[in-house]
Amino acid sequence: MAEAVLERQEAREMEHTERTRNRRVFTPRVDIYETDDSVVMMVDMPGVSEEGVDIILEKNILTISGYTDDSRPENMSLAYREYRVGDYERTFALSEEVDRQGIEASMKNGVLKLVLPKAEEMKARRIEVKATG
Amino acid sequence: MNVSDLVPWRNRTAIRRRDNNPFQMMRREMDRLFEDFFRDFESSTDLTRGFDDGSWLSQFAPSMNVSESDDAIEATVELPGMSEEDIDVSLSQDGLTITGEKKEESEDEKKNFYRRERSYGYFRRTIPLPHEAIDEEGIEANFDKGVLKITIPKREDAKQMRKRIAVKSAG
């Protein structure tokens, strides 16, 4: 079993999105977990600032795009490279359980945190057990 | 052993002709399936990464690029989700060592994970440096948007030390 290299996957050929920028596009790593009243997504996009994130929700398709800036000082030559710099993009299909109006996004240290609140009827609710008789 | 080796009249060329034998194809598919399965398993624990600099114990192995100009060496490490307090950069005889720990956010009590691709844990990377050539006092480290950038200026006398060697044609 060869060295397990954590490689960033390149986005699959974009059949439906043509890009006007000539940059590599990567698929960012994502953690998705569920709490009692929301679904939380953490998206790793190092090098992306708050202004560089685009979150678009169309019907039930959520598209997250992150743009990095390409500035590298001209007289620097690359001696050793393990990662390539590029933009990020990933698409998700949301289920009906999400309350679209309440989606919140925050960006810190290159990680985008998206909180997708569950619609009222989907929240876990404790049901009290009453004793009878 | 290849069944095709038994066939005497086939041309033994260096190029393997694939996709003729359905058994070979199935075997290849099975091999690939197992490889993929184990690779995913391994990448989540990341045990084999970074063997050489002793960081094989760490579960989290961030990627690093190093570039060089005439005046300085610059190393960038991708560390999304960490904060400056969790990163430690120190200079030693072996070179520049970057260590840190990426902690899991524990604000919410998580119920279920649907997907877990990001890695956490302790990491350690070392960049060997030529000590005579660098200006140790001037090393700077910046952390911005999840990327740690370390600039290591070269010493003045080291900058001139590069000599061009002329290539002469023979005869």
C-alpha cells in the first residue's frame, strides 16, 4: 500500500459550469454533522477570505465557491511543492428538512462554517412519557 | 502466471494487451477495489505520511510549499481552521520546525457525522535550512486565512556566493 498521500482532488470536469478564470479548481474537504436543531458544514478553504466566498442556493442546490488571490512575488521560484494554489468549488443537494431562510455562514482562518437550521417539524423533540392509571 | 503465456503463437510484445481476458479484468477490478478501500482507511488515520521527519505519529499532515528568491526563502503551510496560538515555529539545529495541534471545534455537541473528510490532531514538519546562509534574526511568520507563511531572509554574504559557471563548448 503506497504512501497514503492526502491529495486534494481536482474538481471533476465541469460539465455545466464553464469558468472564465483560468485557475485550477479544487474540491475542498468538508465535515458535515448534525445537531439537534441544525446541520453544520465546515469547509476547509485555506487562502480564502470572507470576501472571496460565494454561497449560492438555487432551489435545493447549494454551491460553495472560494476564490484565492494569485499574488506570488515575481522573483520567487518554487523549490518544493506539495500543494497547488487554486480556487475551490463544491456543490450539495439539500433536503427539504432545511429551513432556507435561516442559513448562516461565517469564515474564520480559512474555514467556512455553514449552519443550516432544520425546519421546525424535523427538530428532535422530546416526548414526555406520562404515567397513566 | 498469465494464461496468455501458454499460448505459443502470440506476439510477446512489451505492451500488455489489456481487456482481452475477462478474468484479468475482474481481478484488476478487485485489486483496485481493495486498494481504494485501504487507501481511504489509511488516509483518515494518516499513519504513513511524513515518515522521514519523524512526524509519522501525527494524524494530521498539512501540505507545504517552499519557494526561493535571491533574498529569501519562503515556506507556506496550509493550516485551515487553526489559530496562531496553536501553532509553534522554532529554529533549531535541524532547521525550522513547525508544530501544532488542530483541535476539533467542540462548541456544539455533535450528534451525527454525515461526512468527515477534514483531519485533526498534532502535526510536525521540519524544513532543513543551511544555517550559514540565513539571517536567523530576521525570520518572520505570518498566519492569514488559514495559511502560515514563513519568510527566511538570506544573509548578505550568502547572496553573493552563487557563482555562475560558464559552459564552454568542446573543440
